[in-house]
Amino acid sequence: MLNIRILISGIVTAGLFSTAALAQTWDMPTPYPDATFHTVNIQQFADDVKLTTGGALDIKVHSAGSLFKHPDIKPAVRGGQVPIGEFLLSRLSNENPLFGVDSVPFLATDYDAARKLWAASRSQIENLLDKQGLKVLFAVPWPPQGLYAKKAINSLDDLKGLKFRAYNAATERVAQLAGAVPTQIEVAELAQAFATGRIEAVITSPSTGVSNKFWDFVSHFHHTQAWLPKNAVVVNKKAFARLDPKVQQAVLNAAARAEERGWQASMAETDVKIAILKKNGVTVLAPSAKLLDGLKGIGATMTREWVEMAGTEGQAVLDAFKK
């Protein structure tokens, strides 16, 4: 009787996806700490995949740059060192301006606009990554970006000469146009960079401010809602092709759920994290009319520059977004 039960159990498991001998484990590097909502969402995605594939695919999440640092994640996935990973899309804007469309200041400044911009640009971004052997599974935005500083910033004049953290081409250009000094700093180094004076101001999300305890280093957060940059999760196409078709579909289904869940989590994140900033003594301000005018001027300049760099493809994305 026991042997019959074991045989039946084995047949059922094999019928779901694959035998244990065909089960795979994928290592997945991510740039951000475990508590970051992006990482939480990705861990849920991994759990979802494992559950819905009956253990045929087990994704092990390596957070906070512990397996590969942020700049190395995309090359690692492309080169097959790991089959899957997460990175900030706009980090790739030096490869092609289309990757940075979600970081053009004041182009899309709320979630509805950000969804519309993703819909307008997704196919072109997917095509660019497809040519590099990568498949986009899902993308999730950060909350709208705000300005942190060690003092109140009332106009662009107050930013002149400040050491300003940059993490991609767009933030570097913002710093330049504002007269600040751009300094490349990874998220894991933010606290140390503030403490040692390497940076004095940064545009980033409320999430990053809370996870890095910015209240230890800055006094003010200006809720500028400048843009909503997205993180993308991509998979190596060859690794994906090696999966059983049923496992592939389970991954795609889990990715669709992760994208929707991630957008909802991002929306909820904004108010919660701003409240935490206030609770810890950070002064939260709406930007002054003078500062907002200056930042919008930077946005208009950068939109023109972006279209010039992105050419007809970029103009097509912008036209689709503005319809």
C-alpha cells in the first residue's frame, strides 16, 4: 500500500510541472535592502513562482547588492552569470535615451501619468532589451521623487555649489542645470556619503529616505514629485527558453501579478514614508513657487534634450504619451 501511495504521489507531481530531477534554482540579484518595497514585492514574486510551479523553479533573492552590485546586475543577467535580476531602467539611458524616459523631470508626475508613459514606451524598451538577449518580466515605479537637503531650498539659487547625489544621466543633468555639483553615489553608500560630506542634497523617493534614515543627515524634504523612475525585472532569454512551457507561463503569470501588486505598493508607500519622515523630525515642504518654476524650467529643457537624443522613436513615445 505504501509503495502504491508513493507511486501515485510521484505521478501527480510529474503531471503538474516536472520531476524533482528537473527542478531548477535561480539566483536573483537585486540592488535594494530587504525592507524596500521593491525587494518585498520581488520576494513575493519568487514565492509565487515556487508555489505555482510546484517547486519546479525556485528563485533565490540576493538583496542589497550582495551578489552583484547595481551596475553589474544587467551585464550579469545578459552574460548568463545569473538568469534573472532587477535594476533601475534609467541607469541604461547612456545606452539609449529611451531607457531614461521615466526620469525626464516633470514629464510624468503622478501614477496615472506614469502608467500612461509606461504603456507608451514599454514595447520599444522591451525591443531594445530583447536585442540584448533579455526579456522584461515586469516593472514597478518608485514613489514620486523629492528633494532632500540640509536646509530649506527656496529656489535654484539655493542649490548652486551643493554636492548633489546623482545615480543616472538624468539626475546628473538636473544637478548641472541647477548649478549643483553632481556626485555618483549608490544607494547603499548614501548614509556614509551624507555623514562624510560627499553629498549635501539628493532627489530621491520617500522610500529611500526612510530606509536610509535620512533624518540623521538632512533637515528638509521638498515634495517636488519630479518623476517616477521604474525598476525592471528581466530574465535571460536563453535561461527562460530552457524552462518547461508550463513553468514559463507560471513565471509570466506571477510577473503580471507582481507588476500590479508593485504599483499598488508604490502608491501606498508615498504617504506612509512621508509620515515617517515627519515623525523623525524632517521638515516636509511643498516646493515654493519659485523653486517649482525653476525645476519645471529644468524639466522643459531636459524634455527637449531628450527628444533630440531619442530621435523619431523618442518623439513617437512622447506623442503616444500626450494623446
